[in-house]
Amino acid sequence: MAGPEPGRDCPFCPRLVGYRHEQRKAHPDWFNAPVPSFGTADARLLIVGLAPGVSGANRTGRPFTGDYAGDLLYQTLIDFGFARGFYRADPHDGLTLQGTMITNAVRCVPPQNKPLPAEIRTCNTFLRARMDALAGIRAVVALGRIAHDGVLGALGARKSAFPFSHGGEHDVGPFRLFDSYHCSRYNTNTGVLTPEMFRKVFARVREHLGS
Ligand code: SF4
């Protein structure tokens, strides 16, 4: 059985392994490996994103760190007490998560930010193990449909019973699943997701978890 964190040279997705090797050659000073989950083992909140961005988390080695999505996500987490410190787009910025963990449905950077269905299914083994290892989870935020489906897959829940919608909430298994559009630059630039829409999701999570 897989542990919750893949090794640096996880071999299971050949296309992503090839891309990882290309990035290691082109950018030997970048992280260029499956990006580990970030947060605390006593997390009550798990946030699930899609996959590392090539020059964001794939470069820095910390989820959502180094690209626009991190600016919005980490500031929102600080504002709602799920993180402390200052986010400086650098894994050494001293930012700490409070009772929260962040992971991705796919741990390796995919070309054009688009993992294939088989890669999502394969990496779901690690998402399932990650969720199993966090006994205290009471809330999960899925950033986008792929993360939402990944969480349901990890739980063995039927997707048709829990359709994705921004702001949607589902009681599934032992916790509540909160859905949000992904906080990508594309979604915010096109107005699909505004910072206020994003904040409302985390306000609901805070209400659900209490202080
Ligand atoms: S995406 Fe996941 S399963 Fe696939 S190679 Fe990377 S860590 Fe392994």
C-alpha cells in the first residue's frame, strides 16, 4: 500500500516522469519532483488543488508557492486563521498552516497544467493515503472539478451523488466537502472566480469548523 507522499522519483506516470526529466535538465536548480503536501498532521481542514504549476510549486517545492494562485490562496488562509505569518512566494518565508494541510490531486507537474485521466487515477492512490493518514479531518476544500472528483474517488463515493458546483457543500464520509472554482490566474482574470467568491467559501469552512 502506498504511503501518503510519493518519492522524488515516483515512476508511475511515464509522461509526467519524462516531463520531470526535461525540467531537471532545463532547470537543475528547481525542485522538479512530486510536490509534497504542506501543513500539519493534526489538520482538520484539507485543501486539494489540481497539480503543481511548472514555474510555481514545481520550481519551489511547496504547493501553490510561486504563482498567482498562491497569492490568493495563502492570503485567504491567513485572513481566516488557517495560516499564520506572511506569504512571500518562497518555501522559506516562515508561513505556517494552522490545523490545515494543502495537497494536490496530481503531485507532479503536467504539461500545460493538464493531467491525463489515467494520471489523475494513478495519483489518486496518494490522495487516498493522504486522507487516510489525517484522522482529524472535518472539512475538505476541493479547488476545481478534478480535485472534487479526486476526493470522491479517494473515498469511493459516487460522483453522480455529489455534483461539483462553486460554493457547493456535501456531507460525504466523515466530513463536509466544500467546492470552489480553482484560484488560478485564468479563473480570476476572466471573472469566473472573484476574491470575494473565494473568501465566501472559506468563511463557510470557518463557520463549519468553529474557531
Ligand atoms: S503524478 Fe503521482 S503517481 Fe504519477 S508519477 Fe507523479 S507522484 Fe507518481
